[in-house]
Amino acid sequence: MNPYQRLPATAFWKLSVAQKHMFDISDLWDPKFNIKPQDKVATFGSCFAQHIGRALNKRGFNWLISEHAPAGCSEALAKRYNYGVFTARTGNIYTASLLKQWTKWALGLETPPEEVWQTDGRFFDPFRPTIEPNGFESLDDLLKTRQHTLACFRRAIEQSSYFVFTLGLTESWHNKTHGHEYPLCPGTAAGEFIEDEHVFINQKFGDIKTSLLEVTELMKGVNSNLKFIFTVSPVPLAATNSQRHVAVATMASKSILRTVADELVTDYDDFDYFPSYEIINSPIFKGAFFEPNLRAVNHYGVDFVMDQFFACLGSKFPMTATEAVPAPAAPSPSQEAKKVAEAPSITKEADEVCDEIILESYAKSEQA
């Protein structure tokens, strides 16, 4: 006898991968928590995080929206102004340290800096530079809106049963003098880059782990029952300032984030991890879920990932599956995904708000 003789089929590549069609592979997640449809779930993070919230809502789960669009606002206009993208109107939160910064501000442990960016008479929030496409009309509007979002962010922490956070980047930009972090490099979406003032930090494993432990402890200080689900965004970096090839920088960044998440989930009962990164990027799926640019994830990939989320949840906790709204019967995401694999030209890019994509506009052709 040896330990391998007692392992399930999912422990063996031959049984769970090689002998199956790639779209029939299942049981990729063993959820720790029984997320019931009535449980409030907050979602924040990088671009891919917004798909989780929409999928929860579509399946009849309680995706918490703590900051709503003004009455009468159309869905398209609301999205343009970043309502209903995440639980509150924070914009993308790409790093663990940026999440910690938002949390400290929301809980009143620190005060947001007075820094504001101005362009052509319009005011831009350095910490949500794309939240208003054309900037704010006045400084007062900017500050009042930010304070409202901070209050909504705090309410999300206080009211949620589960806090889902999608880790996106290790690369970050900080104010050298005051220490605060920006979601984007100053001078890209707005503002002015000042070489002596703005510093690039490619965060290391220990720093990221420490930030996540600190921020989750702060959140549990106001909501002791809160549990956390981490994911890693499967979307490659749009650009890197690491002085490495963007493909190498992407693998380094995602590998670090994935390792941090794995260690936390292994060591702490209140943390879980959902493998959206693995589903999209694994060689098992042969790149079928990417657009031709090999960066954007298409709708079929998003649907397949979220199908796995609910299938695994329902398999372990059958009562949850019967309480939730069934997925559309036809065509199933898996059937559509098979079409993608056979004819990549029919893919359709997933509809997401991604601040980082602005960095692509600074690329120069090799001939330039």
C-alpha cells in the first residue's frame, strides 16, 4: 500500500485531463465555503473581477452593490461612469497594497492625501483617474464623490459575508514623498509624471502577503464573520516597467500572486482561492479562451470559468445548487467554447472595464 492508491481521479493527470475532452474537465475547485444565494458577496480587484459579480447576479446570488448609479441612469451610462462594475465605485484595484490603502481610508485609519490632478480646467482623482471619463467639474465634486465611495466601500466590508478580491499586478507606482499608491502611473490616464516624485515598485512576495494579511485583519475588525475568496486575473500585463519582456514579466507577476494566494489559503481557514487564472491559462485549454491578441479573454472563456465556479459549488453543497437560478440551458457555455476552439475567428471579447489598457497607447512600433 502507498498513499497514491487512495487518491481520487482528480489527483492523476491521465484520468482527469488526458483521457477527457478539455471542455469536459471538471472538479477544478474544492470550495471551502457554502456560498448561499442570500449571502452578500462583495467583489473588487483587477479587470477580471467584474465578471464574478455579474455571474453571481445572473445566477440569482446576492452580489452586493453598495454604491448605486443615480436614479434614471441607463445601464450603458452607469457603466461608463463605473457604477455596477465593482461593489463600490473604486475603479480597478490591481494590488494588495492598493486594497489596503482603500481600506484604511474607508475605516478612517488614514486620510486620503490632498493631491488632485487638473487638465484643461477639469479635476481628476489620482486614485480613480478614469472614474469620470472627462474628469470632475470642480474640486468639491471630486472630494464629495470620493468620500461617498469610501463610505460605500466601508459598508461593503461591514455587510458582506464574502469578499472576493482578484489580484492583478505586482507592478505599482507610488508617491516617493508621501508614500501613497496610484492605480496607474501618473501622466498616463491623467496627471503629470514627475521623475523625482513618482517611483516604480515591483512588489515582492513578502510585501504582498503582508499587505493581504493586514488588510483582511482590518476588515475582520469591523466584520468578524467576513470570509475571503482570492483569484488571480488571467489577463496578461498590457505593459511592463520591469525592464523585462512583457511575457516574462507577466509570468513572474502572476506566479508571485498565485503563490501568495496559495500560501494564505493553505494556512488560514477564512481564505479560499478560485482558479480562474489556471482555467484560462492552462495548456489544457490550448488558448481557446483568448482573443487573437492573446490578452483579452473572450465571452466563452468568462462563461466557462463561471460555469466551473457554480458547478463546483453545487457539487460540494447540493442545496446551494437547487436554491440558485439555473444556468441557461442552450447553448451552454461549454458548447459555445467548443466552437471557439474550432473557429477562433468567431470569438467575441468580454465586455469589461480595464484601466490598464490605456498603457497600450504608449507603444511605439519597431519601425518608429
